[in-house]
Amino acid sequence: MKIGGLIIIIVVGVILIALIGMVARFWFGRRRASRDWAAANYPKLKDVGTVKKLTILPLIDWNTKDTNLTGEPGVSYLIRADDATILFDVGYNAQNEHPSPLLRNMETLGVSVSEIDMVVISHNHLDHVGGMGHQQGKSFGLSGQPTEIGNIPAYVPVPLSHPTARTIVTEKPQTLAPGVATIGTIPRQLFFLGRTPEQSLAINVAGKGIVLIVGCGHSTLQRIIDRAEMLFDAPIYGMVGGLHYPATASREKKLGLPLQSIFGTGKWPWTPITREDVRKAIKYLKERNPQLVSLSAHDSCDWSIEAFRSAFGEAYQDRHHQKTSS
């Protein structure tokens, strides 16, 4: 056999072994995630309290109506729940800029870093922790250079570091401030990205109910709702954020590949999210009769957004760089 032919056989063999390894990791990982979900039997959260006023201001999202603001394939929301000001995720900053799109948008919107009382990171993906360097380094950052945010608490789903913040792993549901809680992590096995524990926020608005704030929704709308209903007697009043429904298109493409349709779905790469998946999710949420629904364009296609908009009518609010209030 010639050297060239032998090299080809070796390369093909290595690729096959890698693919078999990825398939095995995904298969066993999904089984583990299912077992973990079944075993996560949490009691009701007691003495969470309520908030009278809640506003959610997108600092980073795909869509923006204002040309003075920068849209990017990342997520960051400023949440004001009575006296608590929460930075939920810190965006992507793909070019590792300083100041980052997040800091520039904050300045344009009149938001100071000094106002932030706590940080909550939904999950350790580059578009939520400030870039690939942070994802790989198991850290998070607001900009391309270290940004002083003081010794405030940062509630993270897995061990992550920050130069000044006090990082606290919130694997289990717990109260973070009066009326504000994390529902704890819900793990999902993703084919390329591996095990992804993700947490969402639940804010108990007085006289209304629970508003769920979601980063990417890898854990699925259904399980997020199920976890919230396990923890609270109050009804689901609203759901805001990313839910990963690229049913007809992917906003991000590289080398012609629809990234969001391949990555992050929790399915095999050749079985993408479908319109029927979206319809089932809408039905599940609609059974709770929510009065506030707002789907981010971060990882959902226009068809999915329009499907949610049509299904929820006046309860639906578009997700741009503008406030969502309850």
C-alpha cells in the first residue's frame, strides 16, 4: 500500500473514532441529564416574598430599533425588581472589544456599572459570558479588559471566576433577593457543546405571579415551567428571553452552516428544531394563560417569533432594546 493511501485510511479512522466518541458522549449524556431531571425533587421555596415593580431592559440582544445601540448574537438584560438591580448575562463581545458592546450600550442607555447589585449568569456559553475566552477559561467578563464591578455577588450555574465579584454556584433553587429567585440549574446534553446546566430567574410580582427570565432555554420551555411550578404556588404570569427555536432559519451562519440550527438544540445534529416543536411549546405555555410573553431573537427565527406573537396577542411584547414592565 502506498504512503498516501495509508495516510487517508489513518485520517478517516481518526475521524470515525472521534464521531463515535461524540455519539457515545451525547447518548450517555442525555441519559444522565434525564436521570438528573427525574431526581431533582425540590420542595417549595419558602418566604421568597414579592416585588411591586419589575422592569427588564435588554442591554444586548440581536435586534435593536436604535442605531446608537449595538445588536449582537448575545444576551444581557438589566432587571430592576424593586430595590434590586440585576445584570443577567453579559453578552458575547465576539471581537473582545474594550469598551464592549455591552458597556457602550449601557452608556447610551444611561446605565452605570455602579448600579448593579448582583450578576446572574444563565449558562457558560460564549454568547452569555462575554466571549470564547471566558467560556474556555470558565469565567465571565463585561468587556475586553477587566471591569471593576466591586465585590457584588455573581450567581453562576457552574464554577466561574471574576476578578472582583463573589461567585456563588447556584445549582439548587434559592432566593437571591426579596421576590427574586433562581430556579436552579436544569442540565441538557448538547451534541457539540456537551453538558449544559442552565438556570433561569423567577420573579414573584405581587398580585400577578411568576415572571420567568430565560437566557437561552436549552433546558426547554416545558422543563423551565415545570421547575417553576414545582417551586411556587403562584401562577406563571410571564416568560421573557431566549428559548432557542430556530425552526425555519438560523441567524448565524459560518461557512454556510446554520449554527443555531445545529448547535444548542439538544437533538441529534440531523434532527433540528421543527415548527411542530414550537407549536407544542406555545400550547404548553398557553395552558398557563400568561399575561406577558416576550421571545428574544437571539436564537429564535422570525417564524417562531411571529408564531408566539400571534398565539399570545396583547400579552406579547417584542424584545428589543426597550423596557418590558410588569
